[in-house]
Amino acid sequence: MVADRNEPVEITLKCPAKINLFLEVGQKREDGYHEILTIFQTIDLYDELILHPGVPTGYFRSNIDLAWNGSNTLYKAVKAVEKHLGKELALGMELKKKIPAGGGLGGGSSDAAALLRYLGETFHIEREALFEVACSIGSDVPFFLRGGTAIGTGRGEVLTFPGDLEDYSVDLCFPGIGVSTPLAYTLLGRSADGHELGNKEVEKLLSALRERDLTLIGRLSKNDFEGPVFAMFPEIGRAYDKFKEKREAIATRMTGSGSTLFSLFEGTKGEYRFITSTDG
């Protein structure tokens, strides 16, 4: 059977969620961002981005209330690439969200990164230029260009890839409350200023994860946002306590600036497995 050349092309991209196995926040920088130290990890929970090449870029549909404007990371990605290329794109989109918005799982950043990878391959954009575009969209976007396991410093865009972790999984709990990142940093207040980041702790945690030292993993995993967010939103704190008691896990943490909680397991006991790099 010969395909109809006039049949519209449809391309589906998978956009994975991430968790933070470790997250410390340091002093505020001159550019208004805080220094952070984190371990990023992609998991097999995905948004789906369906692309329609040749369809006007203004065509955008989503299963959540998401406008096609500057608040949308996909819009930002398109405009940034158009500026880099010096021409307008023709690319309609449909976004099927499965990653909760405002949950600290990086869905919006992952969506933008998947689109950037596609556009980078299509228009032969050099990696360095694509990375700069990613940085201009959001702090987590550069990580999602590759995914897997990474140490993030700076505002999260300075990345080291120590080798992907495997054979772990997580259960997730979204308490139904979104926590905006700016609010979470406001809640930290001055407690982060002058805070020395635990580079040695990160190395010890990665070593423990590789060696399956489950006790040490539980002791070293952390998230500086938990205390302030739980204090501001007691319902998230209660969800954490309940979720932690539900199953015996290696560690239970909040991811990112909240509000999603995860319990970490060895092997496939959790619903969502760790996934490796998407970088070819």
C-alpha cells in the first residue's frame, strides 16, 4: 500500500517528568536567581506533544487550560528558535498533559526541551546554540535536552552527567495543590543566604545509589523546600506524613519546589521507573 503524499504528517514526542533526589538552595545571585545543588532524574511519566508540520504555529490545543502566549514554555521555545533562525515556523501542536502542572516534576520544561530537540534536528541547530535557547526558556530546560541522571549547579543549568542510575522506581503523590517556584523561594527567605552547598554529600549520595546502600540513601536525600512549603501548606505536610507511612520506601521526599511527593524504591516496586538519557 502506497502512502498518500498529501496525508498530513503527525509526529508524537514523549516528554518525561523528573524528580530531584537531592536539592539544596544557596545564596541569591546578582541576577536574582539562587545557587542550587541538585540531582535530577528522569522517570517514565510522560506528557505527549503531537506536532503537525506545515500547520500554522498559532494552532495549539491542550487537554488543560493553557494559552498560546508567553506563559507557555512551548510558545517561548518557538519564538526563541524563530529568533535564532530569522524566520517564522509553521508547526501546529497538541499537548496531552499527564504530568501535573505546578507539581515540581518539570513538565513544562520537558515539553519545551522535547520541542527544541525536534527543531534542533530539523533545522540543524548546533548544540551550543540550542543549549543557549534552552537556558533562556527556563532553568530546568537544559537538563531535559538530555535527561537521565545529572548533577545541576548554578541555577540548575550547569550540568554534570555522572552516568545514569538504573533499577530504581518511585511512587508519586500529587496533593492537588500547585506551588509556584517564585513563592517557594520567597518562603525560604534569607535562610538560604550564605548556606554552603553540600557537594560532598551529593557525591556520597550518588555512590550510595550505585552501591545500593539503602540506609545511607535515606539519610542523605534531602530537599530544602520541604520545611517552608509544609509550613505554608499544612495539607502538603499531612500528605507527606500519610504517604511516608503507606509503604516502606528507601526515602520519601518532595520534588523540586513542590508539591509532588515521591517514595523511592529499589527495583520495580514503584509505578514509575528511572529512565536513562534521551540524548542520542
